[in-house]
Amino acid sequence: MEPHEQEVKVCGWIRTFRNNQFIALNDGSTLQNFQVVVDKESVNPDLLKKLTTGAALEIKGMLVPSQGKGQKSEIKATEVTVLGESSAEHYPLQPKKHSFEFLRTNAHLRARTNTFGAIFRIRHHLSYGIHKYFNDRGFYYFHTPIITASDAEGAGEMFKVTALDMENLPKTEEGKVDYSKDFFEKMSHLTVSGQLEAELGALALSKVYTFGPTFRAENSNTTRHLAEFWMIEPEIAFADLKDDMDLAENMLSFLLEYVLEHCEEDLLFLNDRQMKEESQLPKDKRSPMALIEKLRFCVENDFERVTYSEAIEILKRSKPNKKKKFDFVIEDWGADLQSEHERYLVEKHFKKPVILYDYPKNIKAFYMRLNEDDRTVAAMDILFPGIGEIIGGSQREERLDVLEKRMAEMDIPEQEMSWYLDTRRYGTCPHAGFGLGFERLVQFVTGMGNIRDVIPFPRTPGNVKF
């Protein structure tokens, strides 16, 4: 807004109050504070005492050209109303640098800091960008269940959902919990993925996507794991693996361009924050690229498409592998690639984002389409700098007999999955899809080192506060 002597009303929270005269006010919509000038001679002294960090204010006054440096305009207050007082003594977010560990213990307030305000604004724009991308391309937003009786991953690490009295559990004659007495009359869980149900949607509507919460009961207390996170899972009918790779690459490029255009101020702030933080680290511990450089690297380069078998040969011949500098040395075809291998391919060998495809069937899920060689499946992973895998997907196995055989090999109970197999019985067709962990994307875009810092209220082992 250009300063030209007009009456305005603003609301926000006090970041700082200097010299009993200058209020730095912020409403969360931007990194920039707005300077409010109060006439300390005419303001009630009792009101001045309430102008403490964290207090919520309503300010009425005149918008005028700023007399100081750092802002073009300021508000000369004519009326100051304290909407919510803040205890100066106990408010946790004093105007000083706080560690991320400390801020996690104050997750109910951390969105008021510059760093987390920037992260959560970017998170919003990425969310909106995802819906815009799919809507503009004729996809339907398909709501898949959060409570399910199936395990899409076959991992078994799921949270149980029950209405049974834990102090008085009904038992079968064999002494096991009798889930037939439970609300759903069978054992139920929180979902680990909406993919299987999204396939059902695609085989009726042609193009669908899910964007919802998923849950893993994996007891992993690391910087890369959450117990509750959000997944984007598109499914496309009449499509093969190439179509899947084209969609995934195009979507990622769109989203990165979208945030570069709409989140410039916040990205520049996070870029500078990362550079300052990493300047204190040894060179080998720093990120391979600055944040904005990394995003542009992914937008400006076509993704290199390489088979798993080709990648294994590249890794086997690489210097880190020969000198045993990899934590997991690559020896034979069939190895499950680790983040260090994925990053080597992206950052050192190809120097561009990479799509690996045609993986060994033994390290992939039952629903991935078996290739003619009978040892690989039509699966693909997209690898990005600094993070490794960001998307995993595949062409789905549409052939009933092959799918039943794969399920038997992997001990997936056919009876419980009869509804899934029905789509192969009634009008099957080639189809494909992929999964993108939303927090992993936000972590990549913001440059944050810990995934707990890109979701407002992280759920991890032993942590369900807020």
C-alpha cells in the first residue's frame, strides 16, 4: 500500500516494542513486520505496560511515509486496543534466536516465528498448487478411507482402530481378541496409503488423485519419519509406465515453478537462513546447492531416465563404491538402493534429476506390473538432489492370473483383497500411478533438515502433544 495519509485499521501480534514508541506488528501473512508509531506522551501508561511481545493488537491510525530506515511506510497510531495480553515474563518466544528443538516443544506457538511462518505459507501454496495442477488437467479429487481393513504396503506396521473396552476385551475360544464384537466386526487400521482405493476410482473415472493423511506405526525416531503424514497419490487408467513417469516429472516441475513464482520472499529468507547455518559446517557437511539453486536445478533440467540395471553398473564402477566409501557397498544386481546411492546418481554422475525404472520384483510391492523378463517390474522412482527418492510409482498389474500369483508369492491374503481383484475381473485395463509424500516435498522445497519441522504438529514415537 502506498503511503498517502489515509486512515487504516490493522491487527496482528507484537514482535517487538522499542523505546515505548515503536511496535513491530505482524499478522502472519508475510515475513515483513509493519511499524506502528505510538505517541508515548499521550498513551495511558497502563496501556504501555500491556504492549509486550506476543500480545494481540488492533491498531487504528494514519498511514504515512516512514521516517526511519527499513520500511516505506508506517502507521501513526491514533487508537491502540489490546485484544489479547501476553505475559512478558512467561512468553516462550522472546525476540532472540531459538533452536528448532526448543521450538518443537512449543509447536503451538512456533508458527509465529519467521522461519515457521515461511514454512507454513510455502506448505499452503504447495497444497493449493497440487489441487490446481490436477484440477486443470481433468483429474478428480477422490477421497479414500482413513480407516481400512487392508494393508497396501504389506508391511503390517499399522495403527489399530477399535471401539473395544481395553479393560475388558472379548476373547475367542482360542483366547485371542474377538474382533467380531468390535465396531467394524473385524480388525481395522488407520490407512498407510490410499492407492488401492484410488485404483478403483481410476477404473471408473479414468483420472483421479488422493491427497490425505496416512499413518505408519513404524517405531523410527529419525529426521525422515513421521507417524502421521500426508500423501498425494494420482492414478491414471489407460496408461503405462512411460505415462506415469511423464505425469510425475511434469507435476514436480509445475510445483517447483509454482512456489518459485508465488513464494519468492519466503524462499529467499529460507535460502539465506540455510547458507548462514551451513557456513559454520565443514564443506563436506553442507548441502550440494543453495536452496533456490536446487529448486531451479530441478526445474531447468529434463529428468534423466535410467533403468535400475544401468544404475547398478554405474554404481558398481563408481569411485565411492570401489573405495568402499559408501556405507552400503553395491556388489550385486538386486540390491535395494540407499539414499547415498540415489544422491550419487543425481549429484555426481548425471548432474540432473533422475528417474530409475524397471526394478527387481523382489524389492517391490505385489501390485507392480511384472515385466516380460520375469525378474523386474514396471516401477519407477524419481530422485532429487540432497534427498534422494521423492516419488515412487509403477504401472499396476492388470492381469488377474499374474496378480494372483504375485499375491500368493508374497503371502497377501486373496480373500481379503477380493474387491481389489474384482477390478481385474470386470473391465480391466492398463493403469498406473505414484505416491508423493507431501512432507518430503515440503522438506525439499524449504531445505529443512528435519521432517518434524515442515508439519505444524508432528506425530512421532512418544510425541502426540498439541
